[in-house]
Amino acid sequence: MTQSSFATHEVFNQSPPFEDVNLFTADRPLADAVKANGGAGAEQELTAFGKRWGSAAMAEQGRLANENTPKLRSFDAKGFRRDVVEFHPAYHQMMARSVEAGLHNSTWTAEGKPVGGASEVVRAAKFYIASQVESGHLCPITMTRASVAALAAQPDLLARTMPLIGTRDYDPAFAPWWQKRGMTLGMGMTEKQGGTDVRANMTRAERTTDGYRITGHKWFMSAPMCDAFLVLAQADAGLTCFFMPRFTPDGAVNAIQFQRLKDKLGNRSNASSEVEFAGSYAERVGDEGRGISTIIQMVQLTRQDCAISSAGLMRSGLAHALHHARHRSVFQKHLADQPLMQAVLADMALHVEATVALVMRLCRAFDRTPADASEAAYMRLLTPAIKYWVCKSAPPFLYEAMECLGGNGYVEDGILARHFRESPVNAIWEGSGNVMCLDVLRALSRETEAAAHVLMHLKAETGGLPGAAEALAFIETSFRRSDSERVARLAVERLALLAAAAALNLVMPGHAELFAATRLSAVHPSMYGAIDLDPSDIRTLLERALP
């Protein structure tokens, strides 16, 4: 007796997987922004990177790393404390590929000095692409890269660690850092009672004959699998930055006791922890009492990466939405040919194009800061403003991208649900929205002349764009008000929009005109697609977004 067939239908009218796509060459706005900001010479390198990271194999590793989350192993079989974090092999694969590409060190020389040239721009393009595949593993990558800026305050320590940071070998072994092929670094700043207000930290550092012993806690200790951490603690002279390795100089496991791993909304592949320091060994980084000024050098770079990552998440959302719309038929036409869907996708494409132009312009400022005072002023004033706008744009943008796929966008089988859960983290970590706005106000008050210089350049770079002059006048008036903090969010958003228009004007003037008309000259509606774009502009935006 033969088995009956229970097949009830044929699957059709579904978009094919968005994979085996070159994530660099398929992204015209990225390629053009990299070129406009000095990175034209890296086209071949970025093409190779985009091909590897756009492969189906890398997408699968990203999925596995998120579905098999890290686990804390506090003790070994004999009861000795180990405090190790175990990961799925897919996570280690992602780390190995990022380290191999130099995402953790390519902006530094072997001595820990800035490489210059277009190294920040080129590295940012890779980071932006990697974010589209798997974002969680980029936390320790970011921390490691950024830690070099803080370690510069302690040249002898930098000289000892840089040979390990400077390699492109990923070594996940739980062993003393000086015995490994390469190392990663994390960071611990916030405590239960203070959070962002790190001056309220109560963790104590006691000087000993061979360094310091630290006792206290951290409410958030980023990337607890790392080989060492930069932490803040109160020393005799005040809040101080310390280098805390997983192993003490004699090779014993350091007294770093992880209490639990955070159960986070997103960022699932990456471990974040609560930790107790039970007399943990540490070395001082910089002078006692200068902890905030030391670690803020690191924080500037992590904030830069938050903006790059959020831009990458939005780019991925747009690409998946547009790819789906081109293959899905509704009412006898492809979704991508329906005027209303075209309006939504084109508006989203315009937002992403301006965002990628802006983050690459910021990275150019990081490249040029050591030798150019005006670029240094741009970097200091606009890093918090750009992080504020770009990172807070990501969650609503990714929701819209999910909706373009309908029910398929909402389920965990696809990447957009993961992107959506990931999207709030960059706005919350490394300084939330209000903190970013206060940082902009602080930069304006401390460096009045430099800030005026930046605004003057933005004025020149947006001359003739719709609404630019009015936006600049509003920004200047708002920041001069005695109650400027009350309107800071509004002014900082306008500042970021003006900077985005200026950055896009260097890359694609016609689209800068559209962006300014819909974001500066008028208040952009709360919903994507609720604007009136010419059909020829819609066609150009979508062709540039994804060939």
C-alpha cells in the first residue's frame, strides 16, 4: 500500500534569500562615501571583505552565534573559581574573521599611534558591513580598538600590550594575556548606584607593592570573556583608570568574580556581566584622580562605532526590504513597482544615504584630527550629536523595514527581527540620548571658538540647500539660550541633520537637496513614505541603494 502525499500547496511568490551578495559593491552610497572621504585606494580590499561577509556561510554563522548564547561557568569540576564564558563555535568564527580583517587594530601603528591616511574611513566601512551580518561580537572588537587610546596615558603598559593587540590572530584560550597570540580588552565603568554618573562609583583601589588591589563591583562589565579590562575605581587621589587582567603576574586566576550574565533584549551573541572584585589585581593607567579624562579617550571611539553599527543595521534593513519588494507580487505587480511602497523605500533609502555619508565624514575627522585643529573640533562637537541622531533613528527605521516584509519580517527565522532587537543598544550604551546632548552643550561651552568654526564650515557646506540657513540660525539661537538644556534634544537633532546634509552634499549633491528639503526645510513626518518625491528621484535612490 503506497503512502498518500500530504503536500497541500506549492511555495511560490516568496523572495529568495538575500545572501551571497557583495555587501560593498551592492552599496553605491557606501562606496561613494568612502571615496569622497579619502578611501578610494581601498576599493579592492573592501570588495573582498564585502564578498566574504555577504556570503551565505557568514550569514549562517551569525544566526548560530545568536541562537546559541554564551554561558557563564563560575566553577570548575573541583570547585575552583574559573569565571569563564563559553561560546558557540560560530561566535569564535565571527571574532576570528573580524580580527583577521583588523577591525580591532587597523587604525593603530605597531606602537599604538594613529595610522592616519584614510584608515578610520576604511575600517569603518568594514565595521558597517560586519554589523549587517552579526553585531554582538563587535562589542569586544570595539573595546579592544578603543582601549589603545586610553592605554596611551600609560606608555610602558601600552608598549607591553600593543604587540598582542597589534596581531591579527584571534586566540580564545583562557590563559594569561602575555602567553597568547592575540588579546582582547573589555571595559567596566558603571555601578548600581551611579550608572552614567561614574563619579558616584564606590569601588576602591588600594596601592600595594606590585600594583593595586581593587574591591567593589560593576553593574555592567562589557565583554567579560576578554583578556583584560579597563575599569574605574576610587584611589587615594580620586577616580582612576586601571588595567585589570584575567590573570595576575604569577599566572593565577585574578579575583574577578562574575555574578551573572545580563539577559538582554538583543545583543544576544555577546556576553555582558555583573561582576564583583574581591581584591582583584590591577595596574594604574594614567595618573590617580584622572580616570574620567583617561577613559574618555576610549569612549569617544566606542561612540563612533555605535553610530557606524547603527548605520549598518539600517542599511541591512533597507537592503532586505528592497530585495523582498522586488520579488514579491501583490495585486498583479511587484511590491517594488507599487507607488506607495516606492515612496516608503525611497524615503528610507534617502535616510540611509545621508547617514552613511555622515558617519564616513565623521571618520574622516578622526583620521585628520591629529594634524588638523578644525577636524579635531568637528570630531569633538559632532561625535555625540551624530551618535544621538543615528543611533536613535535605528529602531523606528528597522520596524519600518520589518513591515515591508509583512509577517515574515516579524518572525525570528529572518534577520530583521534580530536587527530590531539589536537596534536600541547603541543609543543606550556608551552614553544615552540625554548624555549625548549634554556632551554637545559641554563642548560648546568649553570650546566656543572651535564650535563656531565648525558651524561656519557647515554653513559653507550647506549653502543653497533648502532650510539650511534657517536650521543653522535655530541651532545658534538654541545653544545661546540660558535654558539651552531644555531644548537640547531639538537643537542637537537639527545639528546632526545639518551635518548630514553637508556630508551628503560632498557625495551626492542632488540627494543632499532632497534630504534638506524633507528634513531641514520641513519637519519630516513621523512615518517613512509620507513625503512627495519625484518618480525620477525615487528611481535613482532605489537603484543606488541596491542594483
